[in-house]
Amino acid sequence: MARRPSPDHGPSFKGWTRPGSIPPGGVALEEGETLDGLCGHWRIFQLAKGNRFSVDDLVTAWYGTTWCPRPERIADLGSGIGSVALLSAWRCPGAVVHTVEAQEQSLRLARKSIRYNGQEGRVFPRLGDLRDPGLFAEETPFDLVTGTPPYWPEGDRLPAAHSQSVPARLEVRGCIADYAQAAARLLAPGGVFACVFPNDQRGRALAALREAGLLCLHRREIVFKDGEPYGLDVFAAGRRQDYPEDFETRAQCPEAEASILIRRADGSVDPGIARLRLALGFPPGL
């Protein structure tokens, strides 16, 4: 699975000051929770031993808001503790964000983080199933839809130790194909669907987009460590009907950008991931 981001380094770090406004706070920690830095001054509530935000969330929010930089409406599917939604909201301060999550314990944490960061007026979480064909019926369409699907079918891997992490790892409530189908229903004309999936299952992700009527417009590989093959692919897709003239060309050869390396062979942080993190309000060089 993807690795966790570096720990919080406070409001300033080696002369660098966190960008953006300071959140109102005022939300208390409960037993078993941590409150961690997310982006800029924003923070996120997480279970100490449960599912925590990761590189998957960072790259999905970054890639989606890079290829759709000024969305008015964003939807996040399977939003978990709200990390992708909050990262996207931080990068796009003019956007309204709607999320759907099936686990009550994750949704409770997301609501706390939304309140702590003062975003209750524009980030709207709900309990539900992303496979519901009536999802967001009153809010559709969206300029940007994001999702971080689980990687493996049940039985392919051992379940996570904590119940909250099981749906983030195994396909107990939908797979990459379900996320793509939902995005296709929700996207506005010209909209972007951003998602992440393991690079060793690239064919499966591309097939899911294609079968949902989506066209992969851009793809970028995230390499965990130099010399190691396993990593992530992050995708930006659009509706097939929005690209009728060059569909066949794009479908044959989706644009693959230069990969981003996280760790060099000696374990040091690569500048590529450091720049990505800086764009999301993390300290430079980490």
C-alpha cells in the first residue's frame, strides 16, 4: 500500500511559512484519535490505528486539481476521512465539494475535520454508496470527480487489521469499475475524473475507464523508490463524447507524463515529490 506522508512540522519550517488562512479549530480530540497536518494550516482527524491519509490521497487531489484547476463543483467518491476532498477544497477555494462515504466511523472523522477547518459552508459529506445510481441527483453535474478505489478483490489479500481500513484495501463496496461508472454519471461536459491505482494493474484501470465511457486523457506514474517496480498510476479522464474527433488516437495512446519519484535509492526524498507536496501546502524539501 502507499506510504504515509511525513509528519506535521508546525506553522513554519526552516524559514518557510505555511500558506493559506488559519482554521478556526475548536474541535476536540477523542480517545484513539490524532490531529495531523494536512495542507497549509489545515489539519485532519484520524484514528491512530485505523485508516490514515496517504500518498494515494495526495496525488489524486493534486492531479485532479492540476488538470481541472478552477472547478466550481467537485465530487469525491468513497471519501473516507475526507482527505482528498479537503486537499481539493484547499487548492480550489472557489469550489463546492460533495462527498459520499459508506462507513460511519470514517464519515464522523471527516465531519470533524471539515468543522475544524471552517469548511462546513462548502464541503458537504454524506453517508451513502457510490454505486447508487441516484447519487448526487440534485447536485449533478460536477466539473471534477475524484476517487481512490481499493486495490484488490476480496480474497486476493489479507484484510487490514482495523475494520476501518478494510474497504480502503479490499473491494467490499465497489471496485475501480464502479468508481469509473459513477464518475461517468456525475461528470459535466468537459469535466475531469481523477483516480489512482497500482501501476501493476494499469490495464485493469484503463479497461474500467473505457467500459464506463471515459477516455484516459493523462496518466502519470508515481514511483515509490528508485529501482523498485511497484508504484501507482494517477489518471485524468474525460467523457468519451467530449472528444469525438480524436477519440481513436487518444484511446490508442493516452498521454503519459514523466514519472514522479518519491524516494531515491539512498532513501532521500526526490525533488519531484517534494514539489508536488509543496503545491499542496506541505513544507519544501520533505
